[in-house]
Amino acid sequence: MLFVDNLGNSLDFDVVGYEFEENKNAKDFDWDANWLTIKIVYDKDDYKQEYYSSCILTMELKDFVSDLEKLKNGVVDSCELNAFEPYLKMSVKKDKDNYIFNIEFIYNRSTGEKLTFTSNLSNTEFDYIFKEMKELSKKYKVR
């Protein structure tokens, strides 16, 4: 899903698969089976970079989608992705007629270098992002 800021810079976010594709079929929650690999493509001016990281769990994505739905329905006025690993943070806040979507991604774990991105979304754009996130959570189920 593509986010664009007010300067025309973009951040494309996607989940590209389970970190460990083999399904463990464990009785209890299997941490290794539930890590998701994300792909972020950051495009700013003449700089374009692709990043991959296995930094969110299936249950975190599912919970975030549930919180986005509450935000969409007016139950809450903000929500955030509460990831176990500190490398990806997402937060969304309803502001009058739009949504402010913030993404913070630590792309260099040894130095802590990160990118921070903010996109203002209309209701229509937020609905699109919500549907895309919901589809990802259906595709990458807790296993």
C-alpha cells in the first residue's frame, strides 16, 4: 500500500511472506511460524531504497487491523501497531476530515538509523489502506 506525504515523497508498505514459510503446526502458539517479513520501498527526491525486515507477528497485524476498524467506526480516535520488536511503529490519528498516518522504521539495527514518514489520508484513502491491511491479515493468519 502506497503512502504519499505532502512533499510528494512515498513509502510503499507490504507484507511479502512469513519469515519461515514452513508451518510448524504446533499445538501452542509458535513464535517462529508467525513472524512476517515486510517490504518497505522509500522514495524521496532522487533517493529510492528497498528494505526488508521480519519485525512483526501475525497477531500484531491482526490486532492492528482490529484497531483500525475501531478507528474507522469512530469507537476510538487513534490507534497504533504495538510490535514486540521495536523496529516498526505505525500510528494513526483521526483529525477532523482526515487521518494522520505515521510510520517509523529502523532500517539499520546496529546504528539505529530510521526513517519517519507521515501521510495525511482522506476518508477514501484511509478506507483503501484499511482494506489492504485487512486483506494482509486474512492472507497471513496466526498459525
